[in-house]
Amino acid sequence: MKFPIRFPSPSRLRFSAIPSKSLSSSSLTTPLPNWVESRSILEPQTTSKIPTFPNPISQNTEFSDKNAVDALLSYKNDPQTALEYANWAGKQRGFIREVGDSFFVLLHILVRFPNYHNAARSLIDDYVCRASAPSCVVAVDYLIDCSERYGFWLKTRLFDYFLNGYVRAQRYKDAEDCFYALVSRRILPCQIILNNFLKSLIRANMIDNARRLFKDVVSMSISYDCDTVYMMMCASLRDVRAACMKLESNVAIGLLSEMKGRGWVPPEGAFTLAICTCVKQRNMTEALRLKEEMINSGHSLNLVVATSLMKGYYQQGDLNSSLALFDKIVEDGLAPNKVTYAVTIEGCCVHGNMEKAKELYLRMKSAGIQPTVYTVNSIIRGYLKIDILDQAMGIFDVAVKDGIANVFTYNDMLSWFCGGGRLDDAYEMWNKMIDRGVEPTVVSYNNMILGNCRKGNMDIALNLLSEMAVKNLKPNVVTYSILVDGHFRKGETEKAIGLFDLMVISGIVPTNVTFHTVIYGLCKGGQTTVAKESMEKYVSMGFKPGCMAYNCLIDGFMKEGAIDSALVVYDEMCKAGLVPNVVTYTTLIDGFCRGQTLDLALNVWSEMRAKNIAMDVTAYNALINAFCKRNDMKCASQLFDELIEAGLSPTTAVYNAMIGGFRKLYDMDSALNLYKRMRSEGTQCDLKTYTTLIDGLLKVGNIELATVFYQKMLAKNIMPDVITYSVLIHGLCNKGQLENAHKVLDEMLSKSVTPNALIYNTLIGRNFKEGNFQEAFRLHDEMLDSGLATDDTSYDILLNGKLKENPSHREFFSSQAM
């Protein structure tokens, strides 16, 4: 497909030179067929006199287009007064002496009200009839630009009127330019306007133009109906009166069969239509059969069919066949066009073959075909998807240099930076966008708000929300959902609920994502009962709770220890006709295990087996951890083996539970074997892993190996915490290594880690045992100076001169190390 002109990017329009074209007063009052008598097209038919407008405007000697825009915006919700003002300004102040912002603002106002569509259409008809008016491409970009800058929702009807205006004026070349300008900006004409355009081309005997336009409509997947097909079939087949009654592949296939049955050879256009229809409906088997039939009928494989088949291949996951077809058409002498390259590159990007995508991109440029912004954005998104930023930035910089980068390009970069927590880079990109004159959209702000919410910068995020209002950008449900989630993440529950209520009051309908965000946030904040009550209220607002909502409530109640409430929610979920999924069962198993009701957890596990629902790693971890706490390493090991047999990979948490279980039984050989397995499988060892191993080794008297693991931990930049230090000091003291225990304490203090009462009690008790009474009392004073309160254990040591090993101490080390 060849575009007749090169389109400027909408984001760069305000820097484009817009010629001043005067509109004489006579042009404003020229009668048109749809208007009564000889009134001005700007004059309301229901008034007989010019109204008086505010003095500040009428007395302004420096009357400008900006004055007119400001006045019109004040009548944004009053189209009648806007029309009256425009007519008054035209007569009194020279309004619309050149087509500027005020003209397009007026159009945006009128098109919002059905009763004023005729007025908008007449203004446009007058505009397209003047040879002095700016080009259709400039008009399209001006409409988009004004909608963004002045806060109007983009009405496709307005663009339809422009396209139809050129058609009615029989300016078909301009109409084609207008059509391609619209579709290149993702604005698709309605079927009625498209059909009227094609019908007018056919009536003007511009059959080739109509065919070319329709082929582009098909290849770009623009919506059309049976009337479109009927017209094009009549134009293509001439004497053969055929029609597709509806846009379905079986209708197109039946049409071809009927033609063959009558002894006719279907034309290439009929095959093209049928094949593209099959691809669009994901029926590649039939599309490929028709392609073979097309070739056997004497037709060559054309570029539209090849491009459509390439898209069909990669949509069904067969990128290799798509690329093979691309190579074949080149070998057969077909020159890929802009659309062919765009489709193939997109396929590579979707499937992560960025090396091939980059190759085709460079090949396209070397062939003299300038990539569209759509192609550039596809490549950038492809590289960002696989986290190759340098390549994405390289393509981005070229797009900016070539002037084709638009707001979607910048938004892709902002989304990646903000989603990845790289807020400084996001702000740098934001400033670059502003400097280039690209106006941020709601999506742009949403990205920046998300980035700040993820960083906990809620004040900045709310400032961005206020800035949107200043720029007449309306926050949408995504904006509010992000902010509500941000408040919940910071534990600001009341602010989150307040913002949700504000959104509803503002007339923005929450989506299921928003409802889930509130329910999840309340549950995570320990307000599961409130979350349940809120969900019942949200149902009346159109919310349809699914498994996700019920799972949040079950998890919340389980973590709050309200097992009975969790089971009530589970029953309600089943009664609502929802089938519990693996997350539901895993949540129940984990909750029962945490509540030390292992029997109930095993019952759930049995139910999962009966329903052939495979457990996930989280469920296995919960059960394994429960058995380890019971010192039942036989059952824990069986579950561990079953996890591996199921094709799952044990996580660090699973290994830590198993190592901790063997440590409690003083079976350090088994614990060390698991550690070696972790390393060989590439599973990350964390602080808990090393702390548990060190504790176990000290308990069995292997101080040397415990020291080795401590050094390994430090070498990996894993810094010990107070629990690790407690384990070291307790273990060293028990083995009579008092001097080394004091060194560990000194290390703690040098790293600003505050010792806990257990550490001091352990050292004080050991010093008493060794007869170091002065050091023991010094440590006691140091303990008090650090703000730690003495407990029964401390007094017992001071009175009796010894540290008793009580169950609470053992429980502390066991639970913390695990």
C-alpha cells in the first residue's frame, strides 16, 4: 500500500507552519443547501438578534484567536451560545479570519450535541470547499491537537464529517489523503462514510482507486460490512452480480464456490477478500486452501494475501512460517511494502525474535521505505519486553531524530521505566518529551503516577493528579486505581478508601480491578471483615466477585487467625457457583498449617487430589514446613520428592524449611546435602539458609565449619542480622568460646546492630559461669543503658549466677532460624 503523502506526527503539529487563510464575511454567510434562507451558517435559526457578550471580550482591542478560544471554552456546554458568539465575533471582531484554534474548538463543542451536528457538518462543508484552507492532513492533526490541549473527548464523527465533506465536494484526491491520514493515526471511519466514499469513487469511474482503497481497508483490518463487499464485488466482477451478505468466511467461500460452479474463474480480488476474511477469523486452514486454489486458478500470490497470511501465521504462534513466506515473496519478485514490513516486524516482536525484527527494520530502511511510528513502537516494545534497554533506546533516539516519535512512543518508554522502578530515568524521558513539544496524555500521567506510587511518593503522585486537572486532562479509572493501590501499599487505608469514594462521586465507574484493589488492600491491612462488608456493597454497584476476590478474603481471615470466618467465605464462594482453584486450596492449606491444624490441611490436600488439581510450590512449602515443625522429616521428605516428581522446582523457602527440620533433629549431614543440592540447582541461598546452617553446626560442636559458612555468607554480601548474631553468640557461649562470643558482640556494635536481651543474658550468664563477675555486671549496665528492660531471666542470672536453658530460649532459636 502506498500512501499518497508523508504525514506529519500529531505531536509535532504545533511547530508546523499553518498558513493564514482569510475567510471573508461573505464566505461566512454563503447559503448552503441544508440551511434555511440566506442566514449565516454560524447564525442560530432560533434567534432574531445578536446577543450581547461580556465587555472584557468585546472591549479587548487586541482581539485574537486565543480570546475567541477562551470565550468558546466558557460556552463549552452551551452550543447555541457558542454559535451565537461565533457569529457575533465574525461580524464585530473578525472572528475566523484565519482558521485557527477557535474554529476547531467550535467544531469540538458542536459535535458533542446531536442537535448541532448539522451545524458542524455545514461548517466543515464550507471549509473543504475553499481552496485557501489548510490541507486535510493539517486539519486532522489540528483536530487531534485541540482535543488534547482543550480537554475534549475525541469524537470520530467529526473526522467522518471531514472525510465525507471532501467526498461530497468531489475532491477525491483530498478525500484519499484524509482517509490515510485518519487510519495512520488510528482513527477509523465509520462504515456508512466508508461505503459512501467507495460508492462515489465507483460512480466517478475511479474503479482502480476504489479497489486500492478497499485492499488497504482489508489489509489494515478496518471494519466494513456486507454493503462494502457488495459494492466492491459488483465493481470487480462487472457483469457478475454477486454479493456477500455478511462478513463471514463461509459466505466468502460460498461465493467463490458459486462462481466456479457457473464456470467462472473468480477474480484475484474475490480470492483476496475471502482469504483475508479467513485470516481475520483465525481460520488459517481454509485461508491456505484458498491460497492454493487461487494459484491453481492462474492468479499469482499478491502482496495483500501474502501479508494477511504472514499475520495469520504469527497470530497462531507459527513465526517461522510467517518469515518463510516473507522470504518466498521476495524470491518470487514481490517487493514488500510498508504494511508487509510492519506486519512481519510486529510478528517478530510479539514472539521475542528481536534479532530478526532489527534485521527487517534495517532492511526496510535500506529499501527506501521509511518505517511508520507503528513499526518503531513495535520494535521498542519488543526490546523492552525482554529488558534490552540499550537497543530500545537506540531505536527511540532514531525515531526522535527522524521526527516520527509520537506520544505513544514516549509512553512506552515511560511505562517501562516506571514499571521497573527507574523513576529518575522516567523523569528524564518526561522532560525530553516536554522539550520536544509532545503533550503528555492521560496515559503519560498514569505512568508517572504509578512510578511514584511504587516508590511511596504519594504526595508527588497526588500533585500529578492535580496537574492533570490544570491541563484539562480527565483522570480515568486507571488513574484512581493506581492511587488507591498506592495508599494501601503505604498503609494509608483511610486515604485509599477516601480516594475510591471520590472516584465514584466523580462519576467514574470502578472496574473489577479497582474493586479487587480495595478488597486486597483492606485484607492486607488486617481489615478483612471490612473488606467482606465492602464486597457485599460493591455487588450492588455492578461488581461480580470471582475467585480472586474470595481468595483475598480467605487469605485475610486465615492470616488474622479467623479460621471459621475463612471457611464461611469458602462456603459462600461454592454456593455462588464458583469453582475453587489452586490458589484457593493453597491459601487454605497454608492457613491451616499456620494455625497448626495440619489435619485440616491434609483434608484439603486430599480434596485437591480427588479433583485432580495439582498443588503448586506454595502449597507444598506450607505442608513441608508444617511437618518439619512436627519433626516428621519422613513425611516432609516424601512431599519434597513428590514436589520434584511433579516437575516443580523447590524454592529457597522450601529448602530452608527442610534444612531447618533436619537442624532441629541435629541431622546436619542431611541439612548440608540439601545445601549442596541448592547450590547445584542454582537456587539462591539467603540469610535464613546460612543462619540455620550456622546454628545447627554450632549445636553439634562443628565451630570450624560454622565459621566457614559465616565467611561464605559475608563473601556473598549477605549481612547478618540480630538473629544471626544471636545464634553465633549463643552457640559460641555454649561451647565455651566466650572470647569469640565477645568479638561477635563487638562486631554487632561496630555495624550499629543493637543486641537484644537474649544476647546480653547469654553473655552475662556465661561470664558468671567463668567467674568474670565484673564483666557480667558491666554487660548488665550496658544492657540497661541501651534501653533494654531486664526480665526474669536477667534477675535469675544476677541472683543465682547462672543462665538456665528454658523452653522459651530453645523455641526462640528454633523459630527464628527456621
